[in-house]
Amino acid sequence: MADIDTINISPPNLIYKTILIVEDEDALRWALKENLIKEGFNVLDAKNGQEGLDFALKNHPDLIFLDLVLPKMFGLDVLKKIREDDWGKNALVVVLTSLGNGELEKQAEGFSVKDFLQKKDWKLDEVVKWVKHKLEY
Amino acid sequence: MNPKTVKDIMTKEVVSVFPETSLLEAAKILYNNRFTGMPVIDQNGILVGIITEYDLISMESETLTHIPTLQKIFQTIPAGEGHEKEIEKLFLLKVEDVMNPDPLVLSGDATFEETVNIFKEHHRVNPVPVLDDQKKIIGIVSRSDLVKFFTEFPVTLKRVKTFAEQATAEKTGSLVEKSVALLEENYQLVSKISEIGQGESGEHFTLFNKMIPAITRARNLDQALAEVVKIVCSSTNWVLGEIWAHHGNKLFLRMKFAWSTHDHELEKFINYSRGFIFALGEGMPGRIWLSKKPEWENDVSKMSVSTFLRAKFAEECNIKAAFGFPVLDDRDSVIAVIVFFMQKASRKDEGFVRFISAVANGLNLFFRYKLLEERTVLLRSAIGSSSQSILISSPDAEIIFINKAWELMTGYSFDEVVGKNPSELWGGHMTNDFYEKLWQIIKTEKKPFSGELENVKKNGVKYWQESHITPILDEYGEIKFFMAIAAEITEKKQKEQFQDEFVSIIGHQLRNPLITISWLIEWLSKSTNLTEEDKEKIKNIYQQNKSLSSFVEDLLMLSRTGKNNLTKEKFDFKFEIHMILGEVQDHNPEVKLNFYTEGEDLSISTNKSMATQVFSNLIYNAAEYADKNRGEVKVKIAKTEDGLLFSSHNNGPEIAEEDKSKIFSKLFRSDMAKEYKKSGTGLGLFIVKTICDSFGWNVWFESGAGRGTTFYVKIPL
């Protein structure tokens, strides 16, 4: 396999939608990123919570995939910080998690999260399809 | 009102003398007014001393023995020789010469107890002035004032009775307790007065004093009444006493007890009387029973047989005066009639009538509450020593009792918590929802509640307790008390929490790589340069990964069943089934799915994710094991009288007879299941059963050849 972190090609049919993936699992991040790039999205990726927050506030992506269990800063803390930001108040954040139902309800209490995706329920294809739909592509 | 302070019993019109008053003048006042002593005041009304009979008697001169006697000498005998000097001296004496300049005094706010004690401790002291803050006299209290209170005993008893009635009417435990306390207080008061009353006059008082030990020893009202009769007969002119009560039914009276002094005639009369049965309204006992009023006859032996049925026997046995009265219970119905006889004629003694009927009627009340108190004591010692923590509260959660174990558990002592609400002490740390639900169950539905609560000990440490709260109902079905039995489960809870976290971490650690593998395989399978063989292998890995994923999910789900801390919510049952059906259809496109509902408002309130797991598992099963060619599934929710009935039917093969009993077992997969579906965790139905059991739902199935298989879930509402 190629060095997954160096792949960053923008296809010609780019429609200028930017997606940020905050995910510490390299392979997972890579798979998702590749598939989204193929669909013509501009993709940024961050390996930990802090990096994710920095990218988000700097680049104002159209959609953020946010894992919950992350190094440096927990997903919900990242979300909290994003929500404190002027731009971030209304940013589209999708929590992409491997946490189960019960845990998720407990964790997300009091947060305004538009969507929760449980990784286990989604095939990669479905995630990509869902993003396209979400961003009215 | 009970005498609470000295003010309630003291004499307010006080006759005082000045220090300069001549002693003879003072003696005259004392004698004429039958005073035992007088306060001595200055011009401003400030107390400066007291002068008493005793001070006069104890004067050093031996000839002056008693002021009244001395006074008589003055009045009748001319001054004799030898006495002259003494008399002269006496004339010159002033109050200040003999008065006690430092008398015992009471302040106006002295309690009744303190007043009683001062007389108990100082036998010679009498009277005692009562002063305000400025040392001005506001009253005087003497031994006789205390005894006078005793004569009001019947009135006090009546007050207790009213209070007890109120307690019964309000049906509250604390009021009953207060009544007991009040009665007890009165009883002690009377005993106390009897102590200081030694040597004082008061025939009734002495009599009652004699009764106290017997009454205290008596085990019930009958016994106590018999004791009272016995004591009256052995200490007064009333030499014969009878107790009449119901015989068989409520229409006739018979003598239940009689006592007399050792006398041949009296004993003969008793034997005659034993043969009598009076109808209500007939004879003296019968009349009293009906009228509920005492009767007094100066001489029954002279009466006509029509008014005193036993007149002839009375004459024969030398029975004369008679006095009978009813003993009433707290609802004012007669429980006995007591009749006393004398061997001489006597006119009515109002004081005795009042006294003895008050005693008898007071006894009834006394025993009712004595019994109650004994039971309470018994109960307290029984539950007090229990190793289980026990709490009893009023219907409004006001704590009445906690036992030792509860004290140890919370760190609060009994005295600290009585009358308080648990929310002011250890409670109030759960969600409002939790408490609302708790009260809904125990107060509205009047059903027992079991649950785990996080509370805070007196020292601020949080702890978990498992509580079972039971409403205790009275005969009208109203809540009398709540009884809570609890055990601390902090340790268990901590283990559970650790287990939860453990499971959650493991779950996450397992899930993540599984999902990653799944996504990578998915991506890999899209590669263009794969051989058919490669594709087949990749598909295989994908399937294995998928079944491992479901196994992990099942394990995680199982680890959550049976937990009490699951969040509950009300949700639309119908909607959730629609969602599940959509999913199932995606996975089983060839199966025909049908959904039927019966009834309105098909919503349930429980933990949603676990509940949907049950229905999802059952519908998936139905679809997966349906007929291979023309698979059909019928899902139905119906509202029944007492809940909801979910059913999921398919047209698949019959479940083999030998498998039927094992179908809900852990890791069981029937041959048929293996044939239909290669991968399967063997946990699906086990999870269904486990969740249903923990929710109190009923799950079962019916399966027959040609009829397919139906799984049912009964959800009670």
C-alpha cells in the first residue's frame, strides 16, 4: 500500500466542498478519505482532537466527521469548542463513532449534534452516499 | 391544658406583710386565713423574706410552742405572772426578727416539674413565693395547690381522650405517639404528686395512689378494673364491688367479677348475684348500661323489687347504699358497668362518683395506648436489632423511625432524623424523574418499590443503597406508613461500574478494528485487478468479519441487560417496528413483510435501544428462517386489556420438537438454523429472553408443521 498520508489529489470535477475527518485510526481515516476524494470532495484529515479543532476553526469545512474517542482532546470537547466559535455554532458536525447506543446517549447529552453515525451500522459506500446527499451534491 | 408552669397552679392573690409588721399581727393573719406562710415585702413590693408557721414555732423560747395556741392564751387567759416578760417580748417582736430572709423562691417561668421538685426536696418548705424578673411577687404556690391539680385529673383525662380521638380520626402515627406521650406524662405527673402528697389530706388521692402499682401491673383493662374494684373495697366503706359486662350477645349483662371484704353476708349476696342476667335497661346494671349515667341509691334494701331487682337479697345480706357507673370506650359505648355496695345507708358523695368513674374511664384509654406502646416497643426491639437497615416514615415521608443498621449506614442518629424528610438528609441526589416515579409507585399506586439510589452519608460520602419501600395500608386502604428496607451496595455498584467501563473499553477496542477491516475490505473489493478467486476469498473474509462484529454487538448488548440504570423513554412502538422492517427488508429482499396493528396509542415506555433489539432480533429471525422460496412474515402489534401483544409470524419450517425447549438457550443453534444461515451467534433469542425477563415481559412461541412459527412478546402496561 502507498503511504496513505501523502495521497492528496484533487480531481478535476471538484465542487469545492471541504470535509474534515477527525479520526485517530489511520486505516479508517484513510479509507474514508480516499473514497470521499474519489467523489470529488476536498478532504482534510486530523489524527487527534486538538489537530481537528485547529483545522476546523482555520478552514471552516462544510462537514466534519468527528470520532469521539480521540487522543489529546476528546471528541465532545472538540465539539464544545467548535460550538463556542462564531462560525462553528452552525457548522455541520457528524459524530462518527464506534460507541454503542446506550453509551452514545449518555455521552451526547446536552450537545447539539445534528447526526450520529454508528460506524458498525454503515458500510463505507453508504457513508459516502450519505455525505453526498447531505451536501446536496 | 396541662399545667406547664408554676403560673398555671399558683395562687395569684397574695397576702403579704412588711418586715416592720408586728409578729403578733402576722400570726393573726396566718391563723385567720389558715395560711401556712406569707411573703414579706418592702415598700416597693420587692420580696425580702418569708414568714411561716414553722418560723414561729421554732422560735427559741420554749414556751411559745404554737402561735394559734398562744393566741388562745391571749384571748382567754389574763396575762399571768412569769409570762409577762415573754409576752412583752412577743409584743415587741417584728416580722423581720423571725422571718427567713433568704427563702426558696420560684421564677414565674418555672416549670410544673420544678415546682413539684421544690416541694419534694424541701419537706418543710411551704409556701413558695413566685417572683418576676424584678423580684416582685406575682403569686404564691403551696402544697395544696399541687393537690388541687390532682382533683382536676378527670378533666385532664378527658383532654387526653379528645386528643386520642383526634389521633384516631387523623390516623397518623405521630399523633398517636403524642397521645401516648401525653398520657404517660399525666400518669407520671399523678405519680409525682402522690409522692409529695404524702401526709396531705385527700382520701381519693390516697386511694388512687394505692391503685397505681396494681394498674401498672395489670395486663389488660379487665384486670385493671378488677384491681380498682378490689382496692376500693378494701380501703373504703364500699365493701362490695361488681363488674357487669355483656353475656353472650349484646342484649344481656352478667356479672363478670365481684370482690368483697371477707364477710359472710357479702359473699352470700355475690353468690345470689351470680345467678342474675340483666337485659339492657333492666335492673341497676342494665339501666346504667343503657343510660350511660351513674346511679346512686342511698339504700337499696328499702327499694322495691321493680327498681332494684335484688332488693330482697340486699335486705337479707345487709346491703344498703349502692353506686354504679358505666365504663365507656373511646367511641362512647359501654364496655362494663361497675357497681359498689356499702353495708350502711349513705347519701351521694359527688366527689367519689367523679373520682372513681374518671379512674375507670381513664383506664380504658390507658390500656389502649399501653398496648399500642408495648407493641411499638416490641416492634422497635425486633426491627431495631435487625441487621437490615429499616426506616419507617409517615405518608408524607416524615421519618418516624430508623433502626441501628440505618444509623450505621448513613451516619445519622435516630434523634437527628426523626420528623425530617430523607431529602433533607441523605436523599435528593437522584433525578427528579426517579423520585417522581418512586412516589407514583408507592403513593399513587400504593405498590412496593425496589430500586437503587445514590445517597450521601452524614460525612458527605456518596454511597449506593438498594431500597425496597412498601406502603403499609390501613383497613380503608389508605397509606399509614412507608417502610423501607435497605442495604448498602456501594461495593457491588463500584464493581458494576468497573465492569461497565471494562465492557465499554473492550467493546470499543474490538469494534474499531472490526469496522476498519470491514471498510478496508469493502474498498479492496472494488479493485479492478482482482481475480474471481480473490473476490471469493475477500467475500469470505468480509462475512467472517461481519459475524465477528455481530457477536461483539451481542455480547455488549448482553452485558447491558438486567441493569437498573438504563434510561427509559416513551416511544412510538409502531414507528420503531416500521424502521426495523425497513432494515430487515434491505437484508432479506426476497421475503414479503406484512405489518398489522390493532388499537390506538401503541407507545411503550422503556429503554428504547434494548426494546428495539428484542423486536429486531425476532423480525430478523422470522425473515431469515421463512420459507426459502415464498418467504412471508407477518408482524402484528395489538392492544389488549392489560398491555400490548407483539407477534412475529413466518411461514418457515416447524421448529423441531427436541429443539423447542432449548430455543432460548445461550449459544444454541438448531440444525435447521445452521442449514438456513451459516453464520449466527447463537445469542439472538437468548438476548431476546434475557431482555424480556429483565423488563418483566413475557416471550414465547408457537410452531407447527404447515403453520409456521410465531414468536410472541407480551408487554404489560
